[in-house]
Amino acid sequence: MDHGRPPMSIASVVPRRAVLAVAACAGIAIWGACSDIAGPDEPFSLEFETLVAPSIVSGDTLRNIDGTAIPLSAVAYNLRGQPLDGASITFIALDTTRSLVITPATGYVIASGPGRGTARILARTGNLQSAPVTLEIVAAPDSAARSGAIDTLQYSFSDPTRNTSAPLRVIVRDTANAPVPRYLVRFRLERLADTLVARLVDDGGRRSPLDATGVTAIDTTGTDGIASRQIRLTPNASLSSGLDSIVVFADVKLRTAHVRGSPVRLTLFVRQRTNP
């Protein structure tokens, strides 16, 4: 288990920064009486940072998409909206039956038991308490593979509404061949040069907010274990006059290593539409 520190079953006090839920002064009317008692060094609001991943593997630590263990993080603000770096923040696992524990003095969270399902965590400092965030405890992914056929995209120079592919899908499974839900998958174009004509987008046609170039994108598997992204094509003379292709890789990692079958190669064939 990471970091070699004994786990703490309920909470750990961590002076950390973050971003997400707002709390009001306990026992005080919301219409402004807090301003009478909250000094510049006293917490007035509390925010809990969005988790780096929507799920945690049973028996492991919460990790980001690169497999790096990342602690929980929260920040307290004073009445003027200034962060209080020295505030002591307690992270509390509400669903103790899920065996979700937090290491002392760091905020690293560990799913120590074999249980599955949704667990909730909140942050607390003084009389302030954040709204709980949820974390899905899942089985370790064992394999990744393409899911379904990939239809040829027949693009048009005159009608850009025809130039987005059907979803390119991958499925993530555990050792029992069951789908792994709520797991992060990174999609990436094989060649940077392809960004001259292709971008990775979601089902709403949006590029990733983390990569405006459209070279990479991240999706989360659904309850069926499937994640997907689409290709939006901006055709130009660099495309072959006949059949051409855009290659996308999907990376699925456990800790820092690819699971079996990853990266998954997804090839989208494209050709110019010959009929209106």
C-alpha cells in the first residue's frame, strides 16, 4: 500500500487546498450574522476539490489517469474570500461499511476492503462542513478491447454536419470478464499531424477542456464498462482522394502500467461522400 503510513478509519486532519462545495456558518442565520464573528484568520466557507478520478480500485489508493496516487484536497476561505493556507481540514468517510479509509496527516484515501459500490467523503473545518463527494469502489481492470464495429466516415467538403464519426468505443473488463464502471480512459490521436484534419470530441461535439488541440481526450466508462470518443473531421487536400484513415489509441492503466490489450488501436476509415 502506498506511502507506508497506517490508515485511519474515519478521518485525517490535513492542511490542504482545494475546490467544490460551499458551507455556511453552523448555528448562525444565513442573512449575514457570520460577518460579526468571522475574523480574517477564521474560516467562513469551505470547498472540496473535484476528485482526480470518479472511482478507486478495491485494495488500492485513489489515483489520477496517469496512475499517480493523489491525496484529497480542500481549501477554507475567510470572509473576504481569501484562502486560509493554515486551516486544519478533516476528511471524513461517511460510508465506513465500504472500508474506505484515509491515511493520517496526508489525505490519501484507500479502499482497504473487498467491497464494491458508492462511498461518500466530506471535508470539515471548525463548524463548516462541505457537501459530500462520491467515489465508486470498483474491481481492478484486467483488460481493454474495442467494442463494436467502426463505420467508415463519409465526409463532405460542403456540409460539415456530416463530418463527425460514430463513437469509437472500448470496453474495460476485470478478471471475471465483468465490465468495470466509472473508470478513466484516455483517447489520443496516433499522429500529431492528424490534427490538421481531425479532432477528438465528445458526443456533444466538444473538445476536451484539458486539451483544446483535440489530440487527446478523457472519458469515463459507463455501467457497461464502455468509454468512447468521436472524430470530427475538417477535410482538406491532405486526405487521400480514395480511402484514408485516422488512428486513435485508447489507454487503460492500472497504477502506471497498461492493462492487457491497452493501448487499444481504433482505426477510423474515411472517404469523400460521392452523393449529396
